[in-house]
Amino acid sequence: MTDHPSHTVSNALIDYRLQIAERLNGNRDKILNRAGVRFVEINDLSGGISLEKERRLWRAMKEETAREDIGLQCGLHFPVHSMGMIGYVMMNASSMKKAMEHFCRFQKMVGDSMGMRLEEKHHYTTCHIDLWSPWHDELRYTTDLFIAATLSWIRTNSSSQPSPLRVGFHFRRPANMEDYIKVFHPAQVEFSCDTSFLIYESTDLDAPIISSNRELFGYFYNQLETLYDEYEGKNTVRWKVKQLILEQMLGEPPEVEKIASQLLMSVRSLQKTLKAENTSFRELLQEVRKEVACDHLEKGELLVSEIAYLLGFSDVAVFSRNFKKWTGVSATDWKSLGKDSS
């Protein structure tokens, strides 16, 4: 299994980790330089970075802070609001278990290197942390963060402040166990498990969340569903192909081979995936051409011949025939309609 180029980690979470590293005497600029990550790549908190860059940042943070427990520290101080609307939904859910169920549904919006899965059996609830990407040593720190953040959030937001009965980690036992014993006491801590996990008594997770608000929950949940629908739309291969075509439409339409290569897919695999999404590369190319043409004609800043060249048509007549097929009117008429409506 190899990293997929669409796999990302939220910049808001990266920014939070850097803040914790700074508290531990790390220097943000040095960490970014050491990791080879530019400030502009993480400046937009609504965006994300690749898993490869996340790994480089973990290495740099560990080296700059000289802390092997950097992942645990990030988890223990994790502010749920750094997950944006997901955090607000969790804070206003009716119970711990409901909050975690909501997180499981929407969690891919903040990162997809690993994720949580709940399993209830014989009065116990196991919070599994499943690996969604290839294992690399630096994912140990992401796992530490995930497990410690779950523990900390449940303790902080429940009146009973429950502790897990057992905590397990997928990776091998570290040389120094003291950090894990201190953080997870009195739970039994295990290593080299099939998955990473925390096990609670189910009744502990049925406890209400301190200061939750039903009205706020309804408001935030509706907002989150809207954001998730947008995220799902942008997470399709169809959307990614359209974006790549749009970026490379400069006088010559990009070839399907180039787009497939950029998505780390074979042409056959790309075509099969697009067919499953009820479209094709040719259809998407024509969609982009139509959208760009309509936009430029409405703005009125370019001649029809210039738009035709921009979209890869060597003959204006061919562009004009295609445009009328797309819209039912000529390019000249569309341009006039744009002027009339402005």
C-alpha cells in the first residue's frame, strides 16, 4: 500500500502541533526549515498537507524539542475546537458515546492517515484506531496523539472523569515506558497489538457531556453536514480531474495520460473510476471548456478567438459549433446576454 496523493492532514491540526512544539522550546521556523515545508503551505488553516510532509514535520518536531513523547504531549493538550465544526458538534452532543459516533462519521475532514472505529461488546466499548495509510515509523506520533487526545477529551468533558481499562498500541514497545505509564495510569498498557485501542466500560461513555447545549448542537450539526457534503464532492476523482484540467488548460487541453499520471493512476484505472462516477475524461474536458468559455464571455475581457485558443481550439468555427452544442446559443449571443444582465 502506498500513500495516495489525495490523503491529507488538516493544516489546523498541523498548526496546533507546532504550537505545542513551541511550548516545549521548539522553534517553528527551524522545524519548518528542517522538514522542508514552506510557511505558505500551512498558512491556510482550511487546507491540508500531504502525509509525506506530515511525517517530515513529526521528525523535525521530535528533533527540535528532543522529546520522544511529542505525540503524547500534543494529544494531552489537544483542543477539540481545532477540528472546527466537528469539535463544536462533539462539545454539544448528548453523551460521550454520541460525540464519538459523530466524530467517526465526519473524521476524514481533518485527516485520513488513520481513523476511529467504535465496537461495543459485553458492556465494554472499544475505540479502535485503524490505519488508513501505509505504516511509517512517524505514524507512532500520530497514534500517540490520537490515543492521548481521546483519553484527555473524555476525562475533561465528563463529570465522572473515567479512565480506560486497557490501552493498546500497534507499534512495538518503546525503550522508555515511563511516559506511557504516567499518561494512561491506571489502565493496563500494551504494545504490538493488532490495532491501537482504548477500552472503556460502556456506561462510562453514556455519561452526559459537561455544558452541552441541545440547541447549539442542532445548529452546528446542520452546518457540519453542509460542509461534509462539500468535502465529499471535492473528494471525488471527478472533481480532482476537473481541477487538474482547469489548471493546465492553456492553449492546449491536457492529455488523459498526463492527468492519470498526476493522480498516480493508470489511464485504464482512471477511466474505470470515472465511469463508476457516471462520467468520462472527454465529458469532463468539455465541461471545463464550457464553464471557462461562459465565464470569459460574461466578463467580456477576451475576444471569441482568444477564448477559442485558450481552450485548445485551433479553429474559431469549431469552437463556435461546440459552444452552441453546449448552451443552445452562439458565443456572440451569450456574450450579449452577459452584457445585458450586468
